[in-house]
Amino acid sequence: MKFLIKPINSALIVSAVLFSASASAAVTVEDAWVRATVPGQQATGAFMKLTSDKDGKLIEAKSNISKAVEIHEMAMQDDVMKMRQIPALDLPNGKQVELKPGGYHIMFIDLHNQVKENDEVELQLVVENNDGSKETIDIKALAKPLTKSAETAKHDEPMSMHKHGH
């Protein structure tokens, strides 16, 4: 009998463990990162890809790195790019929603300290499913340099996450 041994993607192991730990966990988070800041900078953003296995919405984000954490969108309005807070971000069943520079993102306002390259930023996302149940996702996202784009960030080290229902 022959056995073929292949390297296992660590993200698959994390996904399998999370799925077995919480069969109701509906949202997968990939490529989470936070933009590093310069001294004195008072705000920054977090970016990631979210995929839900049921219809729901991102209703809240929390972190201890700033006084306020908001869900934002960038959109053209009268030929001007504007950023604004939104009350929730729809997460349609099976469709990946990307939070990226120039689009949807998590905004940290009134930072307590500078976010330096390679800092690990803890953040919680609260998702409300269409059945009214809520899920909290704990994320540790790595801070990337100011010049780093979401395209290059997605190839770097994986972030870690934990899910638990509420």
C-alpha cells in the first residue's frame, strides 16, 4: 500500500479546527492586515477578506488600539472620493467581501499609540446573521508598512483568528 503525503496548508488546519469547535461559525476571515502609522498619526485602517456561509452583516468592530473603531466605505460622490461611516456591511451567503484601501475598511480613530510595522493588532468583528444570532470573530492582524498594498500583503504571513458565538 502506498501513501502520498502532501504538505498541509496551515489555513486549512485552522479552518478545520474552527469549524469543528463551532459548527455555527459562519464567517471566514482571510488576509487581515492593518496599515502601520507614522509618529503622531491619529487614524489607520484594517483590511481583510470576509466570506460568510449564510446571509448576514458585519455590524461592529472593536479594538483596544484606539478610542473609536468604525466600519467605513470610500465612495465617489459628486466626482469626489469621500469616506464615511456605515452602520453595517452586508455579507451575502458564499460571496467574498473585500475590505481594502479605497473601499470598505475598518477605521481606527484616535489611536492610543503608533502602530508599527510587524505589530500584532487584536480586533473583534461582530456579525449578525439573518436569523438574529450574533457571532464574534477574534482576529490578530499584522501591521504592514505604509507603502504596502493589499495585493502584496495577502502573500505575507497568515493571521490568526478565533471564533465564538454570542
